[in-house]
Amino acid sequence: MTCLCRNGYVQAGVTTFYFDSEIEQPGALRQMGFSKDGKIGKTQVVFALLVDSNKNPLGYRVYCGNYFEGHTFKDMVAQLRQEYCIKQVVIVADRGMMSRANLQLFEEEQLGAGYQFIAGERLKNLSERAKAYLTDLKNYTTVCWKNDDGNEITLRYCTYQFTTKTLIGSYSQSRAEKDKFDRQQRITKAEHLLKQPSQLHKKAARYFLKRTGEATYELDKEKIAQAERYDGFMVIATNATALSPEQVLEKYKDLYQIEQTFRTFKSYLETRPMFHWTDQRICGHLCMCYISFCLLNYLQQRLRAQNIVSSEQAIRRMLVKMQLSKLEQNGNTIYLRSSLDEHTKTMLTAIGLKPPPDMFAEDRITNYL
């Protein structure tokens, strides 16, 4: 989810962090639920995060592991209204977040006229008339324009008015090729499953198979043809009339920012798996990871401002090398700093830190903390 806030954007997303445990405790945060990491049988918590367009964290919420992510939407919007006093908001969300109930929040008597949405739409669930229009390339316009980063982009899109919202269909040749490849992979899997009938009753529909008898299946060619019809097409729904189709499509792409943030939490900060049992320890662990992300993101922004590109792993290697040894000799305490390479010196300068001298007395240590 992304929210247009004054002259910037606030993005919000939901993920899950799993535990190395299968034990549930009634009323506790640690519960089994739908895992975004595919960890079936593991307990987890649901984690919702707010960041701006530069991935600066603005706040987070922790929910029970069996809490449906779509239900976090109302709570997070309420947080925006209460804590940030935002009057004009355009919320951008994927299809999983924007359920029918959440879309109803945008009725004027609930959130008010100042709240609008951009949401992914399921093309296959639209009316036949809408699907026919949105999958006909004759209705599409090709435009070239520059995004917020100054990069030139070629777009093929069309608009279609559907009830109280505008549907914006986009077509991409590379997306069509990927859709075709993914479908062929499933067909290949289906042909393999036909040779193992014992596994088919659970997976038939997923792999374009249909039942022809009590225990016999065959490829569903009609379903395959229907899937081909949507190759390369994507539809976004919005009621934000002040934004052009190009702007709507560009802002929807910004959702990758929150996904990148979650990858940092899970991989670089190693937030999961968790090994805590009590709610207090769980919340403390997530709070420490949140603070760590704040510091990491701040450091990366300062480096980017100086045109210094440094990955998360490069920053970790730099920090590991920065060590301070305490030496005591003849009743005197001195500190000996490890040597700094040129890359480390450049990064320290970029964030306004003066490297301490190679060696200094204990009474001078406060000058460098």
C-alpha cells in the first residue's frame, strides 16, 4: 500500500515473520496463519510497516499470526489520519490488500473525499464487456514519457470507465512472454502429473487439468486458451481523477519499495526465524530490528547524497573492520583503533564523522562517542 502524503508518498505493506516453533498459545501473538514465506506448520506474527518514498520508516504494527492482512488496512489508515494529520491521500495497494470491504472505506461518509485509491484489479473477474475491451490492443495508446527519475518509458495503455472507478489497462510484451513461459511450465508439470494419477486430486485445477472420470484427467485446452487471452495485460483501478493514467501506472510500480524493505528485514537483518516465546520478547526483537533498519537506511541515504553507492553487505563489511582495542599499561588506559581503508574513510566523511586517531588516551574517548 502506498499513500500520497503532501508532496511525497507513504507506503505501507504487510508481511509475516515465522518462528522456529509449531507451538501455539491461546491469545498470544505467536499463531499459525498464512505464511508469506511458505513456512507451512510454523507459528508466525503479522508485521505491518509504514515507510515514505525514500524508505524512511514512519511506524509499524505487530498483529497475531492468524490475523488476515486485509484487515490491517483500516487500522493503518486510521494511524495515518491520527498521527500524521493527512487530509489528501491517494492509497496505492496490491490486489490482496484492497478487498471489497476496504474499497468501501473510500465512500465519502467514511474516509471522506480527501482519500482516494489506486489498486490492482483482477482482470479475469471483470464483466465480459470490460474484459473484451481491456484485452483488445486496438483500444490501446502508446506513449513515451519520463518518470520521476528522468528515465524514458514507453507505455501502452487504455482506460475504461467501470461503475464508480476508472480501469487502466496496460500491456507489456515482456510481461506477455513471462506469462507464456509460466503457463508452459505448468503445462509441463501437468503432463508429468498425468503419469502419476495419485497426486492429481489435489493439483488438477492448478495445472490446467480437468477430470474426465473417477480417477482420470486430461489437459483442459479451453482453460489454457482462456489463460492465453490475458498474456501481457494488467489492470489497475482508481478513483483519483486528478492523476493521469501515466502517473497512476508509475505510482503503482512504486510498490516494489516496500518489498525491498521487507527483504532487508528478513535477509540482511535476519529478523526471522525468531526464537522468542513471550509477547514482550517478540515485540522487543521486532523493535530492535526496526531501529536497526532506521539506522541502515539513514546511512544509505547519506551515502547516496554523496553519490557513493554502497550495498548492505558492503556496509556490514565496513562496520566489521571498525574495531577499537582497549590497552592497559603501567596504570594507563589507551585505545587503539584498527586501520581504515579508503572506502571506509570515504563513507565516514560522507556521513560527517571524523575518524578517531590511531591511538588516544581514555580521557579523550568522549570526543569520539
